[in-house]
Amino acid sequence: MIVLGIETSCDETAAAVVKDGRQILSNVVSTQIDIHKKYGGIVPELAARNHIENISLVTKEALNEAKVDISDIDLIAATQGPGLVGSLLIGFSFAKALAFSNQIPFVGTNHLLGHIYSIFLNDENIDMPFISLLVSGGHTSLFYVSSFDKYELIGQTMDDAAGEAFDKVAKMLGFGYPGGIIIDELSKKSKEGKEVFFTRPYPKSFDFSFSGLKTSVLRYIEQNRDYKNHIPEIVSGFQNAVVDVLLNKLFKLAETKNIKNISIVGGVSANSKLREKAKKISKEKGFNLYLPQKSLCGDNAAMIGGVASVLHKNEPFALNNEDVFSRFKFKKTPNL
Ligand code: KG4
Ligand code: ZN
């Protein structure tokens, strides 16, 4: 089964061709970072306008790189949500029209399920159920995944997402957008043992909260006039706090549910410290940890094509009156 995936939920215009849900034949991502950088964050209207300029070229490139023709495609899958509505509408409508004009089945795909699926593109067999920590610019969520059409949201952030906190702290210190990668790199320059300590926020159950931590960094900057002399120690202190909180909740949930298979996905799963510490703890505690390849942590269309292959293997269908959604309402598991 050959699937063309299309992803335009945020500031990446992406198209990919995936075979049998596992083999990436092409994965083209055109990022708009340079456009939004000067505004310190994503400007939704600019994002949508840029998607419309790029979507056909990016799709053509994905088909060319995969060495397939549109007539070889069995299914077209586009991100339906959650994300920026203007951006979603471009990829979704483009994909629908492409499918319609070539008489190919079309499906809308959940962006978050795409991220959760990204570990399967490593071509590993992962036993279900597993626990997935999804950490991105818009989400910090813990899922119990029994299958791709049966999953539960167990915890989520009550305010900022982890990636959003990275971006805001970087902005506070005068660095560009997106801040996660900048903080990751700067932290490597921090003097060992000299990291600034920030109190770890542990809200109840399996929820998260990062806005207080972000404010603590701001207070620290305001109260330490010489802060510019030790920026790596400040950002690595912040990064350590985020990593500790994320991993504490992830392992606590896996232990509570007695599940050995765990994964971390989404843009923030590219973070070096998070990956290194998660591997170390998993080894010590005997968990099987699955991480996406670095190129599949951030937004991409291979994960969309991949998850669509699994969900629609037997019955690709076209619902031509489907619309996009900005937020996805999960039923949260009570009493955990
Ligand atoms: O999954 P993603 O590409 O888009 C969303 O669906 O939100 O995630 C983007 C987020 C941004 O907040 C970015 O700063 C963060 O992922 N990010 C990182 C790293 N690389 C990207 N955060 C921490 N460390 C990184 N290396
Ligand atoms: Zn994403």
C-alpha cells in the first residue's frame, strides 16, 4: 500500500510517500522558520499563505524523490487537526482536490496520532499497549495506547506545553525562534555542577504545568544583573527541570500501569538531554524505550502517511464533507 501523506498543521509544509506503513520512500519538509523568526513566533496568516505557495512543489518533490507517479498512490492522507486552522485548510483542501481529481481514496488524519506513530517508522515491532509521552510546541500529553484506534489521554499540561516553555524562555533571553534547539545547544556549554536550580513543578496526578517554571527563569533574570555571564548555566538549569518533570511522570505512569514499553515523541523528543536521561533511566529500570529518528521528531508527513496506512489498511474511504479541527477533544481517563 503506497500512501501520500500531507502535513500543514503549523509552520512546516510537508509531503511524504510511505510504503506499507513502514518504509519511507520520500519525506520532504519545507520549513518556514526564517519567515517567522523575525516575529519571535508563528504568524498564522503568513504560515497559511506560505503553505499555499509551497504545497504543490513540495508534493511534486515527494513524488519525484519516491520515484512514483500519482497513479501509483493508493491513499492520500492529510492532517485534519489539531493545528492552525488556516494552515490546516491549505493542506487538507489541496489533498482532497488531488485525491478527487485522480480518483484516489482520501482520509483526514490526527496530527497527534501521527507523532505517536513516528516510532514505528524505525521499522521496529513494538508490542501494544505502550505509554507515549507526546512533547511538542502545542502539546505535553501522556497517552496509554492500546492500538491506533484505541488510546486514552491520561495526563496533559494545564498551561504551557513543554516546547512552548522552551520557546518562551529562549525569547526572554533574546534568542530566536524556535527556542528548543537553541537551548539544547547552549546547555551543552554549561559548566558541570554549576547549573542554576529551578524548583520542579509537580502538579497532581499525571498532569503538567510549565508556566511557573518559565516565570521562575524570568524572576532569576530580573534579580541577577550579571545573568548574561552565565546563560548556559541558566538554560541548562531550566532544561534539567523540564526533563526531570517529564521523565518523572512518564516512568511513574508506566510503573503504575505496569507497562514496559514507553515512547517519547514530538518536537521536544529531539532534545539531547531528554533522550540521554530517558535512555539511562530506562536501562536502569528495565523499560523498552522507543524514540523517533531525529528527523521524525518534528512535524513531518511520513508520520501522517504511516498512521493512515495502519488505520485505513482495509477500508480507505473518502468523506468529502469533512472539515479540519483546531483542537481535539480527548476523553480523559478518570481516577488515575
Ligand atoms: O512537533 P513540533 O515540530 O510541532 C508541534 O506540533 O508543535 O514541535 C515543535 C517544538 C518547538 O516548541 C521547538 O522549540 C521544540 O519542539 N523543539 C525542541 C528541540 N527541537 C525542537 N525542544 C527542545 N529541544 C530540542 N532539541
Ligand atoms: Zn507536531
